[in-house]
Amino acid sequence: MASPDVIEPAAQSSTSQNLARRRFSHDNHGISPDEIDGLMSSSDGRPFLVVHHLPDVKDEGIPFLMPGIPITCRVDNTEKYTTRSKVHVGTLYTVQLTHGHFHWVVKRKYKHFQELHRDLYKHKMILHLMPLGRFAKDRQQLRAMSEEMPSLHGTERTRRTSSKMKYLEEYLNGLLENAFCRNDHSMLEFLSVGALSFVTDLGPKGLEGPIFKRSGGHRIQGLNCIGHHQLCFRWSRRWLVVKDSFLLYMDRDNGSINFVLLFDPEFKVKVGRSYTDTRYGVCIENFTRSLIIKCSSYRQTHWWSHEINRLAETSDFLKVQRFEGFAPPRENTLTKWYVNGSGYFADLADALEQAKEEIFITDWWLSPEVFLKRPATDNYWRLDEILKRKAEQGVKVCVMLYKEMEMALGINSEHSKRTLMNMHPNIKVMRHPDHVSSVVFMWAHHEKTVAIDQTVAFVGGIDLAFGRWDDSQYRLTDLGLTETANSDNGVSGGPKPPESDKQAEQDPDDLTGNTKLWLGKDYNNFIRKDWVQLDRPFEDNIDRTQVPRIPWRDLSAAVHGRAARDVARHFIQRWNFTKIFKNKYKDDFYPYLLPKSHCTADSLSFTVPGSSKAKVQVLRSADHWSTGTKDNSILNAYIHTIENSEHYIYIENQFFISCADDGKTIYNGIGDAIVNRILRAHREQKKYRVFVVVPLLPGFEGDINTGGGNAIQAILHFTYRTMCRGEHSILSRLREVEELWTEYITLCGLRTHSQLSQSLVTELIYIHSKTIIADDRCYIIGSANINDRSMLGCRDSEMAVFVEDEDRVLSVMGGQEYQAGPLTLALRKECFRVLVGASSDPTVNIDDPISDEFFFLGWNAPAKLNATIYDKVFKCLPHNTVHNMRQLKEYASKERLCDTDPEQAREELKAVRGLLVHFPLKFLCEENLLPPLNTKEGMAPVGLWT
């Protein structure tokens, strides 16, 4: 019994029923009259919107060939072949075709010309028998059509091959000048022309034609029939389209795409019964499928395989690229970095407004109600409103969200999906993985990307979610008043909200006069209380009059052109993979997506202001469960950057869990690379610095005064194991340098303070960044934490960009003139300026990052002093003097200067400079911080934390 093809909808009627039943499916919006006019008047190729309206193109009768653009042919070559009888020798003609700037080749036998003529003549007769007014124009055009069957017999054509070719060429060109003949479906099939032939952004015309394809062949467990006998397969007639980086097959009758196969390093084309188990078969393979198609003859199988390989051979994606990645470095790429969410959100909002065709979004967590520009005085810049506005304009919005384990996480992706999809039918949201069916319980989709028209893309660590918006002031309070957060500790400047007396909850439907920056659950202190009830987004999660918020530090990047195409291709690969894998996404409501060709990537419809050119490589962590392929190029790039750095590395990351231990607990070698690079510098007696900045506490709810809870302690255990505890830690392995390790590496966190309701308050600044900078010449910004989850590739899915400056500017390094990269230098200075307080103290010189003056006096001295002051004023935790739980209890019960003598406390705080504090390496050093085995955290696999 034949198994159903899991890729294709069973029947059009059942698809319609499914769509009608789908709770999110509103009325489908077809192609608009303006869009039809645009298609009919296009002279330089079809616009990309054709891809999303293939059924509409068919229903509206829009011709596949561009109106008013001539199509010409040249028959310029012949090949001899033996017929099935093996007695007669036939001739195969090579027909070169040109339509606008598109060029392609078809091979046809003489009988194909005859069959074309018969079909056209038959259609002519049918029209003459249908005396309807709407066919009058067609009948008039057909009067000029010759009724003579093309013949190569008699006259001198039987002797001269060149005249035969000339005759067929003239005959075909004559037909192509007739408007009816050139748009007849028989002619289109003869020319191998379809709805996607002349879409400019899909690249060259490529190869097309009718084939039979066999069901099955998927390399994903559970998607194929159990049997392997021919009875288990089903053959279907389809139209195959091969472009320069992918191929697809579609149902020519209804215009729907049934499957897309992207070219990748596993791409192969094999011919013969031994590979296909069928006569005249061709096997096309990539990471996710072995697709079997059947041709009409032995010669056609070889022609198809040759042409597919010819089209694919120029694709960058057939080769494993640098760092064993999927995309090569792209030179002269416009790019821009962002420190903090304020600038990123603002540029993203403007870029979304420019979208004309597609918006692709991936997030670990997405809050539809998040505002991208602040303070918000209306809903115009709210994310869901922006996406709705673009969807109403015809833009296709595709969102992929991590489907969390609801018992473990409260990010409520179901609310995000429901909210967005109820906005407009052009907004489609997928959630993945289904934990039981995919047997994925521990790993997450963690990447945070936005791609717009496959032309501009944003990659980094910032989810479009609550709590992420921040600026360099890192405010602790937001009561809607004119507030100066930290004006006395060196972090000041920037716009401040105007004065207002409004203290009550803001009505989300009426934001007139609002001055708050964080509305509702956007104001948060997740260590005090994690997010809950996200379906009620404008209700405060904590009492903002009593509890300070936790500031959020993060980085992101924008890229254009070919690099943006690479980001979009990764999204398309994930989207199509998920569509195949999950039954609920297999109907036409969720379309297959197509990658644009890189040959048109340099044509930018808009650019992000302030972008500069550099070499950019898109990196990722991907696995068979997440994307259908394997990739750990982010880890490889990190290790390469550390090993090849000459002067310094600066690491700013949410996690710092590394140092391999022979496969027992930790596998990523980033910490090992740091140790080896420091030891090399020590042996060579060369100056080398490592700056590491991580959160003072993990981002879990818990009361640190009582130990913080099992989750916080588990992450602290592995962080300390990386830094300083145990034989595998960095400091333990730097025994060779003894006490001189402080000349090479510094480990810090960030803290700030303010005043709330007349009381002094302090909080750590939560570092969510995933960044490394090296030598003022290159940097990596992405979503990957320094831990096994993010780096190994086989766990969480991640994305990053590796940016290398191609230009040079004069700078200083180690007291010597130095040629730095302008983008990297500016990024490093922006980071250092805020962290060491140079923005408010002009005497702090951050030009030379490795000089003794800066490293010891500009960086380490304020980090030490700040930690001392915060301890004196607030009794902050974690702290170096607290080695066990008894001391923790005693420390937490001590009186605080901020309570006993606020004025003296304010005086002490005036000496704080910048945000740096040394990471407390001895905190709870006498305790075993691993969760007890009888707790749910203790029963979880170690890999959950690492």
C-alpha cells in the first residue's frame, strides 16, 4: 500500500477545510489590483512578491512571460542520439533562448516541434468553435498563425543540417511573435517556462521542466514509510525548478510549492538504477532528503543531472566554509554594532517600516507588546502594531519562536503566537520543537534575528521582549518623573523623560503624556520575581515604587547584502524544516520560503544609518533536531579569535562556563584557549590582557541573602569551576605564572546605584551580551553564550556574526603606534567608556587597552574601589568575605550604611567611578554549590546547566 507523501497536502479540498478550522486563519488576502498592474508592467523581471502569490498568479491569468518583452530563440547546435529501436539515429537540437536579461537553454527533438504545432493548432480550432466575445482578440491573433506543420523532409533541408536549424529557428521565432502562441501552456512547457522563471531576485532562469517525483526519502526520523518496497512509494507529476542555490518542485495545476531543497555540502546528484531503484531515475541529496525523480529517457536523466550540477557548482553553500561554517566571509559588507537595546530597537523599528516583501523573526522570547521607541506616547512603535501595519500592506511576516517547556519556563510563547496571528493572516508564527515527538527536552532555539526583505538583517543577543530595552544610563527606577540615574557615579548623560505627576498604572490604549520608559511588565527585577501572567502585559510585575529594576546590557549588529542573505537563508532552512517536521504546519497556510539569489544581494533598497563596510561572516550553532544540519562554527571562530589574538581579548557574556575536562562535564575549549594564550604570552615575555565581564549573579529568581536557590547556585558552581575552583579552572592552570595572573586576566561584573522613594538602592547590571573583541581589529556579536549549550552545536541553536575590519586607522597599543580597525576600535571604546566612567571623567584615557596605566589604574583600581564602596554602603552580595552559609547569614543581618546614615552613604558613593566591580572569586568557596540530588534541579542532567 502506498504511503502518503508527507511533504505535500493530501488534497486541495482538505487543505481548505483545515484552513477554515484553524483558529488563527482569517480571510486570506489575495493579490491586489495594484500588485497585478505591477506584474503586468514589469520589464526588468518579476518582483519577488510573485513567490508569495503563485496560486493568485495562476487564477488571475497573469502570463509567465513578461508582457511587451520579446522572447527570441537561436537553434545553434545538434546532437545525435540512438532511438529505442537502436536502428535510427535521431537529432537533438539545442535551443538558446533570451527574454529580457534572462538566458537559458532547452534541448528538443524534431518531434517536440511537431507536437507543439499540433497542440497550438488544436487550441486554435477550439477557440474558433467558441464564439464568445472575450476570445475575439485571441482569434484575431491566431489568424496569422501558419497551419503548415514544420517539416524537414524534401528540398535542400534533408541534406544540410545548418538549414534545418535555421528553419526551426525561424519557425519558432515566428510563433513567439504571436501573443497567443507565446503564452499558450504548450509553448510554455516547450520553452521550460513557469511562474518562477523570471523573478529577478531568484537569480538566473535556471532549469525547469515536468518530472515524476517519488514520495519519501527524508532523513528525519518518522517522516518515511516503514517499508522500502516499490509498493510503499507514490509517484506524482510535478514541475521541477532549479535555481542557483536551491531547487523545488511544485504542482503546476494549482501553483503551490510542494517542497524546497537547499544546496548544502551534502548536495549530490546521482544517476542510475543503483541509486534510484528505477529506470531513468535521478537522485538528488542534501542533509535532509534523498529526492528521487524520474525522467522520460536515459538522455534526459544525464541532461538534468549535468544542468543541476552546473547551476549548483557556483553556489557558496556546496562547500564547508571557514570555521566549518555554512556561509563564507562577505567582504565590503555594510554593518553596524549596537551596545544596549535603545539604539538597536530604534533602528530596527525604522528598518521594519521599510519592509516591502518579507519580515523574518526568530526569538527565544518575543513580547508582542514591547515598544521599540520610547517613551511611548501612542502605540505606533509597539512591535505588534508595526507587524500588523506591514502585514496590511502585503508584507509576509514569518516568526519562529522557541516552544518552551511550560513547567520550566514562563515566557508564554503560546500568548505571543496567538496575539500575533490574530492580527492579520499575513502574519504566520511557528513554534518549535514539539518536545515529545522530537525527543528534545533540554535544548532551545536561542537565536535572536530579524531579516527584512532578505536585504538587511539584525543578529545579536537582544530578544524582542520585555526587560531588554536599556541605554548607557542603566536606570534603576522609572516612576515617570525626571530622574537622574547614577548621575553621581560617572554614568550620566542622554535624554531624560519629561516631568510628570502620573504615578498610576498607564492605560495602554491612551499613552498621551506618558513619560515612563518601561510600561507594565517591561519594568522588572527577575531575581526578585520572575515574569508571570504575560497575557496581562500592562500590569506591573513588581512594585516599582519599592523595588529597583535590573538594568539590561546587551549587544547586537546589523548587516546588509550577502551577509543578510545568509541570515535569511538560515531562517528559511529552519522554517522549511519545521514545516516538514510538524503536521500542523504542512498545509498551504504556512508557505514554503525561498532564498533570494546572492547575485542580486548588492542592490540595497535601504540601509541602516551609520553603517560601515567590513568583512562579515555569519556563524551558527545548529543540529539535526533544530535545523536538519550540523554546525558549530561559532565555537570554532571563538577559539580561532583567542588563539590568533596578539594583544588582548575582551569577553562580555551572560555565561562563562568552559574549560574541558576530558569529556566528563564540560566540552567547549574556550577557557582552555584563554589559558594557552596567556601561557604563551608569559613564556614569550609579551604583554597580553584578557578582560572578562559577566553577571554578578545568574538570571534566576532567588533570594541571594539565603543562598539564592538551587538554580543560581548551580550556575555559580560551573562559573567558579571555570574561573578559579578545581584543577580545570583557568587560575588553577595558570600556576606557571603564579601570582602574576593579575597581569594577564581580570574578571569583573557590573553594578550601579540610584535613589528610589527617598531610599538609596543598588542592583547588579545584568550582562546578557555574547561578545568577544580582539586586538581592536575584529569582534563576534551573537546569541551564543560561553557554555556547552550554545557552543557545541548539538544543543541550543544560535547565530552570530564575525566582523573583521578591512580598513585601518591610527591608534595606540602597548605604547606604540598601531593600525586598528575603525569599527572594532569604536566598539571597544564605547564599551570601555561606560564601564570605567570615562564619559564623565576626561582624565581616564582608554586609547591604549593594554598599557599598565590603563589596565591597573584605569580598569582594575576602580573595579576594586567600587566593590569596596558598595560593600560598605549596601552590604552587597555576592561578596568575597562570605565563604559559607553561616557567614552569609551573618553578613546579610549586618546593618547597612545606606539605612543608618544615608547622608554619609551618599558621600561614599560619590567616589564610585564607572560600573565595574571585581567578580567575588571567594564567594561561598567553602560550599558545594551543586544542587542536592533530592531536588528537581539535582535530578536534572548536568548538561542543563552547562
